[in-house]
Amino acid sequence: MRFADIGLSDELLRALSEAGYDTPTPIQAAAIPQVQMMRDIIAIAQTGTGKTASFVLPMIDVLANGRARARMPRSLILEPTRELAAQVAENFEKYGKYHKLSMALLIGGVQMGDQVKALEKGVDVLIATPGRLMDLFERGKILLTGCEMLVIDEADRMLDMGFIPDIEHICTKLPTTRQTLLFSATMPPPIKKLADKFLSNPKYIEVARPATANVNIEQFLVNVSPMKKREVLRDLLRTEKVSNAIIFCNRKTTVRELNTSLQRHGLRSGEIHGDIDQASRQKQLEAFKNGDIDLLVASDVAARGLDVKGVSHVFNFDAPWHPDDYIHRIGRTGRAGAKGKAFTFVTKADEEAIESIEKLIGNKIARLGKIEAPAEGEERVPAKRGRRTPSAKAKQARSDTPEASAQAPEPVREKAAAKPAREKSPPKAKIAKPDQPNGADAGDDGWNGPMPGFLSVGFSS
């Protein structure tokens, strides 16, 4: 099947041809005709399967006839993140360049002034994140009574981010006679409840089992000790044929620190996370897309918001906390039929999370290497316990035991035998000093002065 076979306009077919597309993906082939028939749909498909074009393309043709009015958008697309909203806007510009549709992008992190001006002119397509949309709606800058079509994209991500109450509120402000399209990678019960409440006799489309990983992605688990993660990552970046890669971390602080480390080792890397303003995030994304940097270190803010052609590798520097996030992270590679590789670093503390991921995807992931024993000095008891390396005095006491003497060189055994009385005398009673907890012997710790205050937490004098 070709795009020309599913009833798209000549203008759309021309734009698709110029973009290098002539054959629809399974989700596009199934969804586009249903949207053209003005049916409500529930579409379940994994990331990287072309979901965005499956609603953008038919929307352009459906909205081709009609006229927008001030502050009354004709259609609304809700996205969970700024990156996804910007990605959808790029798709409308690319595929709708031979149509005269107006569009506005409402996202946080940027000034409202230009957004309000666009709304006052009237827009055919409004692409928004729930927070910014609700803000402008409450300010009286938007009227939703003229909205003919609603798209709820990445619905399960909306659920994860706590946007479902906002979406329900937005739906109550829309006309009851509208077309609603819901797209999601999975269908948890709250999303099913949302669909039952706001969709009318929807067509259910599922092109892949929920939460399955893309078959074009080779997946590997890399067993590693926490202190060796950066070193192992650099080794993989050197040995793998990495043209460009996204490296995911669970925490924003880890993103910053890892990016600094990579740059210090001469690698071209950038970072993106929630603490970076929208302009800087967009600048980093553009640098990654244009090849100015090869590595993008990211938090999960980018897991579903990046659509970059030719990403060869994904590295999970931290194993994701939620199994669904694994699917969306690795889905940044292996897109549009290309091959990709995904490496997930696993420490002993991650085994339960990995079990959940493997249960979700329905198969075991190949493991590379063994968990390395921490190098000398890596694994330490927390400082507040006051545990230290045994002193020379303590080591000498252990060497004077019968077992140690039996293994000692001959001169040592003879010297020990010459002073039997001293060796057999009972040890002196340990006397607790005023600043030592519970009668601990300073000699065994190699410390004869008063206990520092940071070691006395939890003890009574």
C-alpha cells in the first residue's frame, strides 16, 4: 500500500514525496482512513511507529476547508511535553506546506505574548501542553467552543505526569459533537476510563502488542559496579560504532555531572533536563540534530520527545525506575525501519527493575560482562558509623594468634616461643574514654583523640 492509495490530497502527497515518504507504516495505514471518515479512534502503538503522521496527515486534509476565528481554534492537539509539542508542530509545517492552515504552539518556558497574538488572529491547529493551555484559558485568551477535533497524544505519558484531571477539565469545555483521537503506547485502566467517558463509539486500532520493544533494536544489559559506570560508558563509546547517541539518566544532577565528565574527556556532548529553560533545550536539540554534538545526555523529559533520524545508540546510564520508560527510552533509536542498539547499565540494586522490564517486554535481555567487585577503597561503610581500616596495632594483635603463628616464618615462631609468659598473659581490660561511644577502644581504630562530632551522630556520651 502507498499513501496515494489511502485518499490523501495531491498537496499532501507532494509534501510526503519531497520528504522521502511514499509508503505508510501499519499505524498510518490503519488510522488515516478512520480519521478521514470522522470517526473517534483509540490507537495503541509503540513509539517510533509513525503515530504523529497518522493524525497530522488526515487532519491537514480535514481542516483544509474552513476558516478560523479569533481565539477559537478549530482543532486541538494535547501533548505531555514541550518537546513532543514542538515535534508535532514541525510535522504540520513539513506536511502542510502546500495548504494554507494556520497553527499556534502553546508551551511553557517561553513568553505568552507571541502565543496570545497568534490566537487573536485565529488558528486552524492549536498544539499545546495542558498546563499552558489551562493558564491561557483561565485568562480568557482562548475559547474552545469552536474546536471540531481533539487529539490526546501519548495518553499514558499524560497519566504518568498527572495531567489526566486537566485533560478531563479541558474536555468539558469542548463541544460534545467533535471528533476525538486518542493515541497511547499502553492502555492502563485510567486511560480506558478516560476513553469511555469522552470518546463516542471509537474504532480501536492496535498494530503491536502494548509495551513491546522495537524488533529493529538490539538490546543489551551491561553488568557494572556503580563506581565504574563512567569508565564503562567511555569504553563502549570507543568500541561501538556510535554515530550519535542519547544517554539517559534518572536524575538531573546525574545528567549535569555526566555531561561535564564526557566533555572533560574530549567528547562532544550536550545535556537536556527539566531545569533548563526552553530556549536552551531547543538549542541543545538543534545542535544534536545538526551533528554539532554527538552525544545528548538527557533525563526522561526527552524519552518521548525526541525524533532524530539516525540515532545509532541509546545508553541507559541509569536503569529506568518504571518499565514503560525503558520502552520509550530505547525507542529513540531504531526508528523508521533503521537498526539501533540499546545498552542498559545494571548494578546489583537494579535487578528488581530489570525483572519488571523483562516481564513487560516478554523476553530476557542479553547480558554483557559481570558485575565488577568494587576496587580498593570504593565500597565503604557510611562515615557516621566510624568504621576505619585496621591500624598497625590491630594487625599485629591478629598476627599473634596461634593460627597466624603457625603460618609465620621460622624466626618469628622462635621469637614468640622465647616469651611464652607475655604471649599468654590476658589482655588488659578496655577502658572507655569520655568521648568514645559504648567503650570502643581507640587503639583498634587508629585514633587516640576525642571523637569528631560528625561521628557521634546517634550515640550518647
